[in-house]
Amino acid sequence: MENEDKIQICKLVAQIILADGQLTDTEHDMLVKLMDRYELSDDERKRVTSRNIDDDAEDVAKKIKNFQAKSELLTELATAVAVDGNIAPSEEQLLKEIAKSIDVSDEEVEAILMAVSA
């Protein structure tokens, strides 16, 4: 997976965990671990965390070209919204909007959410 796709995934994870207006320690830790796993540099981490809160998540998702990255995106987003044990309606709605922008159905999103919540 290209580094730019990894950065876009992290940007979207950062955006979705803030969708409910709260950032728990668990959510923050999950994002840090994701950036660690992707081996993002300090400058890349700054790009992730200094993004504009008004970034259009669907546009960011459309920048991801690699099929594997798109699949990983949905899993990471579903994990992010479920990590604190509470999937807020705003988080689920944003997840579905992002999924739709990369041609993934609501039913597929529900299946992914069930898998990561189990």
C-alpha cells in the first residue's frame, strides 16, 4: 500500500473518531497505534492530526486508489467507531457516507461493523 493511502486512511480515522464531538483515550490510542503500524513519519503524523475539521471525508476517501487500501479503510473506520464501545449515530452516518463514496453498500458496512463489534 502506498504511503499516501496510509495517510488518507489515518486522516479519515481521525475525522470519524471526532464525529460525535468526543475523543476518548481509547480512540486516541487507536489512532496512534494505527500511525505506528503504518510507520508514519513525524511530518506525516502532523498532516493527519492538523487536517481541517471541515475536510470533506468523501473527497479524502476518493483519493485512495488501491483496492486493498479501500478495504482496509473500511475496517479501520469500523474499528475506530466501535473502539470505545459506543457507536454514535454521527459516526455510523459518516462511515456510511465514506463507504458510499467508494461504492460500498450500507449492508456491507453493517456486516463490517458487526464483525469488528463481535
